[in-house]
Amino acid sequence: MDAKRLDERLGPDRLDDPDTAEVEAIFRDKTQFTRIVGQVYEASDTHLWTLFGLITAALFVVWLAGFAIGGGFSASEADPSAEAFVAEQTELIRQQSIELQETRSRLAVAEGQTAFLRSQVTGLTEDAERLQGSLNEARLEMSIIIGIYEECLNRLYAAECIAAARPAAEAFIDEFFAETP
């Protein structure tokens, strides 16, 4: 750490300022306080019990003033309007507490119903997917059968072709669905 000169640390205005009134005022206050404390100390040394009594009396007066200001001397019965206000506020808070508890109960029931409905939606979604798969399979089956019958209708003996094609179509469909998972 570099050592700085005094005028660099304090600034140029501090060293050039000839006004010492602030320093003298601080010294004057300090010496006056020391004189007062010294006088009290000298007096207390000779009259220790008197000083103790004065301090006790001062503390009692402060306590008595605080007791009086704090309402220690007020009548034993409180203001009836204040009691009514406190009772009204107490009843209002009790009612709000009951309503809050009822709201919490309704919220818990609503959360349970929501969970149940979500599970129902999940089940219905799975059923819809399964039905959609069945519909797709039925469409495929119908398109195969219709394709075979359309081919037969283009022939000269359509009824005999359909009768002959039916076992082959059913075997094809059985084989197709046996391979699918």
C-alpha cells in the first residue's frame, strides 16, 4: 500500500482552511460534558444514598407515567361500543373461517370429480381408438368383399362366381386378421 502525503489524503481544502470554530465547539461540548459528569460523580461519591433515592424516584415516576398513559388507571369496564365492535369482528372472522373451510371442502370434492372425469375421458379415448381400429378393419373387409363381388359381376355367370368366390374371400379375411396383432 502506498503511503500518501497528508494533503493528498485530506484534500487541499482541509489544510488551507483556517476556520477552527467546529473544532472549538466540539472541544467546548466535550469539556462541558466532562465537567457535568465530574460534578455528578463527586456528588455521588459523598451522597451515594441520596443519588440512589433520586434514581429510584425517577424510575418510579417514569413507570407511573407509562402505567397511566397505557391505560392502567382506566375504569374496569371497557367501552360497550368497543366490546360490541370486537364481538362483531370476532363473529365475522368466525364466519369467514367457516366459509373458507367449506370452500376447501368443495375444492377437494371438485378435484376428486376432475380426477374421475379425467380417468373417464382416458377410458373413452381408448375405447374410441379401439372402435376406430375396428371400423378401419371393417372397411378393409368390406372393400375386399365388394372388390371380389364387383369382379364377379363383370363375368357371364355372376351368381356362380359369387358362390365360388365367397369361401376364398372368407379364408383371405380370416388369414388377414390372424396375422394382425
